[in-house]
Amino acid sequence: MAVMSSLRDKTHIILYTLLGAFLALIVFEWGMNFSGFTGKTNQAGKINGKSVPFSQYDEVYKEYTENFRRNNPGAEITSETELGMQEQAWNTVVDQTLLEEQFQKFSIGLQDQEVVEALDSPNPPMVIRQNFSNPATGVLDRKKLDSARRDPHNKELWLQVEKIVRRELKINKLIRALQTLEHVTDREINDIVSRQYSRFSASFIPVPFSFAGPDSNFPVKEEETKKYFDDHKELFKQVPSRKADFVFFPLTPSSKDSLAVRKELETIRTEFAGPVNDADYVKVQSDRPTGINVTYTRSDFSPSAGETVFSPSNLKPGTIVGPLPDRGEYRIIKVKQVTTSPQPIARASHILLRFNPASREDVQKVRELSMLIFKQLQAGVPFEALAKKYSTDIASAVNGGDVGWFSKERMVPEFSAAVFKAQPGSIVGPVQSQFGLHIIKVTGFDQTAVVCSEVVRKIKPSTETVESGRRLAMVFQQSAKEKGFDKSAASSRQTILKTAEFGRHMPVAPIGYSEKVTAFAFKAAEGDVSDVLETEKGFFVMRLTGKNDTGYRMLDKDLKSRINAELLREKKGAVLEKKLAAMAKGPGQTIEKIAAQNPSLHIVTAEDIRWSDGLIPGYGVDRPLVEAISGLDAGKLSLPVKTADGYALVLVSKKTLPAGLDLKAEKAGIAPQLLRAKQEQLFAEYFAAVRKNAKIEDLRP
């Protein structure tokens, strides 16, 4: 029974992420006691002429809601969260409906015996493997599975599990119906294995687009921009959209609001310290009702709050700490036990230098800057001062680069690996991650932990603060209607912000999901000023600046700029490729001679180049260039090949495979994976085409 309870918790919403997260098929199980939408139409929309009952959409939305509540106990469902779940629910209904059409098209059905055979097979469906496999070994626990199936208490639940199994089996049949269109060849397998495991040594001359000449030599005409747009129009397809300007009046809690929350907690501090039932007390008094007998380290607090909780005077069972301000809330901590965390945590500061690893110029600049920083550190300049001056991580730079306490899992692997191997007080790096180059100062390590219960109150704007913000917004709104939006913003010293283009059921950048914003935008005429729009974040006054119901993005200034940049690259690339091809074709030409004849060019030589991650040691990441290197013959000067920032002439000197690599075994292992990947890609493209060509009418209010 315990196993099935776990199954109930885990699979309330079963999410099959197929085809590289393309097709999310959500199968719902239990009806919940939820009122759903009221006062709505009987039709949520139409898909290829087939009506979608609002009740079907409502049922899917219920499940998203219940799943959110289960995973976020005590959390409030804001209007933004609600709109996000509504959009997810609608997309799920669309995908499921289109999938059912495909089942009918390919005459895909299922017999009861097929379900039984699937459950009894050595490789049962995903929902079974997920819930009845040993987590340590991944081996299916057949005894637990059989016991759960026989238990009469699980009868209704098991019927729902069978529905999930049926859906998965039908999806697999649909994939198989298409898979005959795909196969893999020995050449493809050999190529994948060779590229995956080979290490390349090469010399190359990287030539940036700028080598082709100044931009002024490659003018882009208006008709060229328009032709590119027309020829690639499918790239710019979009739903009907709107754009707007807005002035925002944020709902920020005042110091008075903060003090009020603190006083509330001070009144219950003594009571919480007494002989109360922590579980009941926390559930009633706390905004985070799960805070009962939880284990915390310093990484679970802001640095200042952590210093207080983990001060020697407070590390005693029975101690009450707080009310303690911490990241927008106040906390009262009741220490139950002081213990040791199984994994250490660390505190560090860093200087982050962002750069484009595909740009040779950027790589060189960041190297020079990192060397300058290290020289200043050696000269005694404080790390904190250099972080404030050079770091592009603004949030930590203002604190001298301090990122606080953290566990290994909370940072990117490269950063954590460097920190947790270092000694306290040491400076390590530069360390490259997806964010850039890090120069790191390791502050310290700790394994102290406390088991505690806590009462938490979020600091929220009071009614008085809300009313004050509303009044400011209303005054501005009235002035904007009378005197004009721009003039009113200037006279009241308010900043006018702009939205990106947004659809009816889409998040509004930079606002987020807001039903009130989209409702105004899709009813208003261009130039209209909204009423005061109230959200959880604050108050918005908007002016509609653009409408686009063509189904395609407008060829506006921003898009023209993007297209012109692409056309400029194409023009420069064509000239550059021709120049380099001529250089490489000369009699007895070598890479050294080419570099010697062109002082502005230089040769890069690298060992251990890897196709798997596109890294060229000592140069940076350049996936197009590494892709080209992996396909070249050793000892032969190449024709021009594309790079991330131009073209290159390449001479591969050596290709090696790791000693002891069993090529036959690797090929045998990769063949089914490659076939499956190709089949799934085909299915993804097929289903994307189905969705694209479907007539989808969203009739939700």
C-alpha cells in the first residue's frame, strides 16, 4: 500500500517528455474537489473544426492547480501563476486532441492483452519503471509491482495507472508507424563514434568578418531587406500581438510595514518558545507551514541572518532566534538540535568577466583584463575593491563580489569544483563557466547545521501602502488622459517603459503574465490610455502603441536591423571565403606562408580539440570550427571553413582515439540510440507540422 501511495503522489500528473522536450503529453488521473471556472462559455475552442468543451479544458486546468498546490504547500496562486497554468492547460488540450486525431489517422488501437503483456514484460512502460524500480540499481522490483497489482485497496488507482499505460503504448505505436521512414547507416555510426571520441591536433588561421573590409563597402538596400523578409517569412510567424508603453508604480513594503510584521512576531515569540505543538503552531502561524523539524545550514539564510543564527550563543537546543529579517520576510527560529551537515558548504566572492567565447577579440580582451586584475591583487589591491570595479555580476559586485554561503549543487559545476578544492583565503581561477570567466576568493567552509522549527511571515505592503500607490497611479492616469502620456510622465518624473510584443495568452515582457494588461491591450485602439491596472506587483498605467493581427512579425526598425546584420554577414562571408580560397590555392602554399604574407593574420595551434564540447584549448569554444576540423583529413590544408565569427584555413596534423577504446562495442551501443534519436526527431518534426497546419481557435475569454 505504501508503494501505491507513493505512486499516487508522484503520478498525479504524469508528464512524458518525449522528443527532446518537444511533445509534453499529460495524462490526468484523479478528479479533485475544485470548483474550476464558473460563468464561462461551454466551448474553450475549436481544433480542426472539432469543438473543445470548456469542461475538458477546465479539468486539465484543475490538475495543474492541484499539482501546484501539492508541490508548493502554503504558496499563493497569483494571477500570473494562474494565467501561466491556463496557458499550459490549453496547450496540453491542443496536443492531446491532435494526438487523438493521429491515432485515428493511423488506425492505432489497443487490446487489453497488450496492456497485460506490457506490464509483464522485462521493460514495462515508463510509469511502472519510474515507481517500481530500485532507485540505487534501476532494476525493476517485480515483487512490489505484483503485490501492488493484487492489493484490492489499489483497484481504482490501478485503473488510472492502466489509462496512463494505454496512452504510452499508443504513442509508441504512433512512433513505430513513422519509424520505417528512418534508418541508420554504418557510415553514420562510424562518423558519430569517431567524432565523439577522437582528439584532434590542428593549426588554423582564424579570419574575422572584418577582414573582408569596412561595413560601408557592403551596403544593404531596402529591397534586399524586404526580399529577405518575404523569402523567410515563416521564420517570423506569430500570433496576433500588441505593444505598449507603461508607467509602473511598484507595491514595495514600507519600513512601517516591515516594523508591523516584526511586532506581530515579537508578540508570539514567547508563546512559540513554550510547550506548544510545533506542527500545529507552525501550520497556523507561519506563511511557510512546512517549517517543522527542518535542517538548515548557513546557505539557507542571507549572510547577515546566517551570522545571527549560527553565532555560538544561539547554537544551543531550545534557543529562540528572531524575529530575524531575511530576504523579504521575518523568521523566528526554534533550535531543536545542533548537528553536522553531511556535505560542507562554502562562502566565496568572485569577479565575473563576461565575454563571447566564439569571438577571438573578446577572448583576448578578457585574458588581458584577468592578467591585469591578478597583477593588482599581487600589488595588494583589495579583492572587494576590484570586484566593485570590474565584475559584471552587479548583484554581488556591490557587496565586493560576495555570493554568500552555498552548497555544491547551487553553483555551476566549474565554479563549485574550483571552490571546494581550494583552501580558505585562497584566490583561484580564472575559471570558465557558461556565464564567463570567474576569479574567485574562497572565504571559508562550514558543516554546522541546525534542526529547527520556524515561523515565517512575509513582509507585504499594508493597506495604507497599497492605497498610497493606487492614488499616485490614479493621479498620473488622469493627467495622462488630459495632458498626454509623455507630458504627464515628464512632469511627474516617471519613467516610461516599453513592453515587447505579446500575444493574448502570453507573458508580457517585462511585466509577466497579466490578464488585466492583455485584456486592455486587445480591446484598445492605438494611442488609448488604460485605467489603473492593479496587479500583485503594483499598478500599471499603459498606452497602446502597436497592433499586429497579420500573423507575422512587423518589419519594424528592430527586425530590419537584425536582417541587415545577417545580410551584412552573408556579403562579407562571400568575399572572405573567396579571398581565403585564393590564398589557399597558390602552388606550394602552406599555412605558414599564408600567415607570413598577411601580417594581420596569425596561426593558432592547439592539441586535444574535442568535438563533444566544441572547445579548442587556449582559444575558446567555436563549435562550427570544431565541427569542420572533425571532418577534415589530416595533413591537408583545407579550403575556407566557417567559424563562429568568420572563416578559417585549417591544417589538421593528427587524429587520435583513446587507448583501449573498444570501437566495436561503442558502435553497437550507439546504433540503437542514433536510430531512436532520428526517429524521435522525425516524429517531432512531423508533429510540429501537424500543429502548425492545424486550425486552432482559442475561444477562451
